[in-house]
Amino acid sequence: GQSLEQPSEVTAVEGAIVQINCTYQTSGFYGLSWYQQHDGGAPTFLSYNALDGLEETGRFSSFLSRSDSYGYLLLQELQMKDSASYFCALPSGAGSYQLTFGKGTKLSVIP
Amino acid sequence: DGGITQSPKYLFRKEGQNVTLSCEQNLNHDAMYWYRQDPGQGLRLIYYSQIVNDFQKGDIAEGYSVSREKKESFPLTVTSAQKNPTAFYLCASSIREGYGYTFGSGTRLTVV
């Protein structure tokens, strides 16, 4: 099976940088995705890493190291609206439509 | 604008009753999914469908049923066999495998 581990909560100050880590176990690797979910809302797709390295999308970046089975989401210039839960996710197999999600990290941005 | 519509947003049902949650998409996505979310549990897959008239069980399919008669629609029925149905239910779709899901706004089901 697959499993993903994330910290349950992280707190950071407005304007700062925060890193949300995700370690995973899988028999085959087919990409790591990140999703954001505000309280009571729908998850929205943030980023996807298929290969090692950093993917940047505005204030958000996502990093992957396949050799370490590890990835992280980096949020820069934090804003209050970034307070949300963040999930990492893995496809269940080659050509699989299914995603397995981590339990999520609740980010609280404080003034 | 394209997207996924889930209805209703809130649903209350008595224990022992079946209830059907609606999910409609106009994104022309082939694949659709139902996830259940409980506090601190993340998202768990109930059912998914890659094409019309075909669907597969996910990790927690017991007590649920689905149909996929049209590409745009993927309703979920929560049956009386589901032992703990109170949860937040999310429908999603994707254009390709394992990537870039679009989620609906969810249905919060409370069984009393």
C-alpha cells in the first residue's frame, strides 16, 4: 500500500516563509501533488512534481526528492489568506486515476 | 465557467434512510471520483469512474453505491448499511490519471 506523512499543524507569521513537509512510502512513484483547502471549502490543486527538483508557481514552490521519498511545499511572503489545510497526494499506481491523500497540514498564519 | 456542482450543500437525514448526493461536471472530464473527509482523516476514496457505465470501488466503498450513466453525472447513494455516514463528501474529476483534480464544493451530510 501507500502512505503519506505530514505534520498536523504549522503556525507562521505573516510575511514569513513556511515549509510543509511530506514523506511517503510507495511501491512505485508516479508524481506528487499538493492541494489547498480552506475551512469548509473544496480542495484546489496547487502543484505537481514528477521529477526531482523545485517547481515554482508564484509565491508557492514544491520540491521533490525521489531518492529520499520526500517532498515539501514552500510558501513565501505569507498572507492571512494562506491559512488553510494543505495535502500532499500520490497516484495509486502506474496509469492510475486514484489519488491517495495525506491527512493534511493545517497552516495558521498569525499577524 | 466550467466546474463541478454538488448539491445540496447541507443534507440532514434520519438514521436508516438512503440518501443520494448529486455531482455534475461540465469540464468534459472522463474520470470522476467520490471522496469522504472526516476531521483529521484527510480524504478517503469511496468510488471512482474512468468512463461511462463503469466504476470501481475505492478504499471505503462499503455502504455506498454509485452510477455513471452520463459523462457529466456521478451520483453517490449513501445507504442504510453505511455505519457512520455523517461526513463531508467531495466529488472530483480529472482529465488524466492522478493529476490535477477539480473538486466540487462538497456536501455535508448529517445523519440523526
